[in-house]
Amino acid sequence: MKTIPLQPQPVYEIPAHALGTVELWPVDLQRDTPEIYRWVTQPYAHYWGMNDQPYEAVLALYTAMHHSDYATALIGKINGKIAFLCEYYQPEYDLIGNFYHPEPGDVGMHILIGPPETPLHGFTWQVFTVVMDFLFDNPLHNRVVVEPDIRNEKIHRINKRAGFIYEKEVQLPHKTAALAFCTREQYLKAKTNN
């Protein structure tokens, strides 16, 4: 008897968010990589570090992540339209794990907002909190780790608003990064105050 594969499902969903229905889906390499490529090669995404990469390099990166046991890429959809990308990973298996002592429950995170058709005030903060809520929904995650480029003032403001504490600067091969941490308690306190 042939088994019919289950329809893909979002890994996280908020049906009544202020933005509408917000969902996080595993990246579909064939469907989503062209859009990711369009995003990461735009000037506003220069801190993502892929502005001059060919399509094949972007596809190879997300193919490797798709098959990784230690990193995951998710596409964020709002009312069914893809709107953002988030990646989360285990820092002890990542380059950043060489620059601090990873603790059990640490989870690394990257986020990229797609270019909006119509800019919406506060959109990035709304998406950021969706990703943080998703990460902390997992009881195994105690602390989120980020390492943005030190020049990326926009994300520093959002990180600090979410409760991240900046610890130090670290020199990575592709950037000078600001290493910052946010526990579940710090995030919930910061979110309550916003």
C-alpha cells in the first residue's frame, strides 16, 4: 500500500497576530531560494554578507543548512506571503562558539526582512518578536545568541529593545561582530516594557 506524504505544515503559527496570520515554514529550496537570493543581494542586506554572491552559492548555503543537524532556515509568511527569513543554530557547532563558552540551552539566531511592498512602521520589531517567541517556545532554549556586524545600528537598537546584553566585539573572518545574549527572562521583561 502506497503511503501518501503529509502536506507540509508550518513549524510555528500565530493566527491572530497584529500583522495577520504569521507562520514559520522550513525553507523549500526550489521555491524559496530565488526569493532569498533576491533579498540577500539587495543593497539594504549588505550586512548579510552575500551581496556579490552568485545564485549557486546562495543555493549551496541553504542546501547545506537544509541537511544540517545543527542549523535551520525558516521562511516567515504573513497572510500567506513570504516576508522574512530566520535562521537558528547551535552555537557550539558554529564559528561563534570559538569566541565564547557555549552553555546548554544557547541558540544562535539571524533574521532578514524581505523588502516590503509597502513599508509598515514597527514591522521589523513585530517580526523580531515572532522569531524570539518561537525560539523561547522551545523549553530547551534558555538564551539567544546574536553576532551582528558592529556597524549594523538598526539591528543593535532592536536587539537592545528585546533585552539583549552586549558582551564584547569579536573578529570573525567576514566581519567584526558584536556578541550579545538574551535570556528568556530578559526578553519577557523587555517585551512587557515595550
